Amino acid sequence: MLALGGWWNWLCQSYSPWQVELVVTVFVQLIGFWLPATLYQLVDICFPEFSKAHKLQPEPHRQPTRAEIIHCIRYAVLVTLADIAFQIGLGYLTDFRPIFVITTTLPTFKEMVRHFVWGNIAHEVLAYYVHRILHLPRFYARYHKLHHSFPAPIAFTGLYSSPVEHFFADIIPTVLTLALVAHYYEPVHILSFNCFLISVLFVGTVEHSGYDFAQPPLVKGARSAS
Ligand SMILES: [Zn+2]
């Protein structure tokens, strides 16, 4: 904790609050999505037998080809870069004012837990209903079919969505609640937000991995139907 405090102090004193917000959020995307998604893919490459034994849909005809996997990874890179560009654009429009609190002091444990719980409950509800709406016939083909185009998903398919779906099903449920809390109710520390963000990214990556291990309990049974 002391080392984290020192590192955080240095970061806050070296960069502007908005730059800190950008850097931390990008770093968390690397740790919460890119690292686990890459590890899942390495399991597939390095331990094919283990991988086959733990796939939720192991049938060979359902597995993505090498070209499809590369295409999906490239798409995920583009989405991540677009997210960064979006955050920079938003900063430009708001005079580079950060949404969350950036101070040299760390948030209290109680505060982090409170924002983690609020963020996750709101995210579950919002993401569930947006997903339901995206399955309505009038929206499905145009906005959501792409996300279901891999019969057996891999972790990288977590970001394989149309821009409209990514905005309404990923960005809004993840950012909106704590941004509103920060604006209208009480300050939310950037580290509290990112603690919540890393949990959302990590759970999403696990859910899309197509593997039967480390799945959140409620997802394990329902995964093949989603
Ligand atoms: Zn769906």
C-alpha cells in the first residue's frame, strides 16, 4: 500500500489530473482486458488438449479459424484505440476537466467498496436491459448480430461489437452511474472508478472466453445461451 501511495503521488505530481485519468484508464484496460484475453488465447495455442477439455463449446466446426481470430484481435485493437480517441475528444470538449477526483491521497477502503458495489449493481442492470433491447428484431441485425458472429466465442470477442452496441452496452453502463454520482452526489476517486472498471472488464473477458473455468457462478450455466 505504501509503494502504491508513493507511485500514485509521483503520478499526480508529474501529470495534470486529466492526463492521470487518461493514463490510469488506459492502463486498467490493458490489465483488465488485454492481459487476460491474451492469456486465454495462449492457453488455446500452448495447451490445445487442456483447452479442448475446458471449452464450453468444444466441437471443432464451431472453433474460429486462425484468420477469424486475427481479425477479431485487430478489431479489438481498433475499438481500444477508438475508446482512447473518444476519451481524448471528450476531454477536449470539457476543457480537459477530469470526471473523477484525482488527488495525491488514496480513497478510503470504505469509499472504494461503496463505489464498487454501486457501480457493479447499476452496470448489471443497465447492461442486462441494453442487451435485451439489442435482441429486439428491429435492432438485432443492425447493431448486435456482429457480436454473436463467433459460434464459440473467444475472450477477444468481448470487444467485437458494432460502435452503437459498444457505446450503449459497454461504455454507458460502465461510466454513466459513477459519473452521475461524482457530478450530483459525492466525489468519486479515479482509483475507486478504476477498481470497479477492472472488475467489469475482467468479468466480461472471462464470460466471453468460452472456457468453463473461472466463470462467474451465474454465467456458467447460461453462457451458451447468450
Ligand atoms: Zn446478445
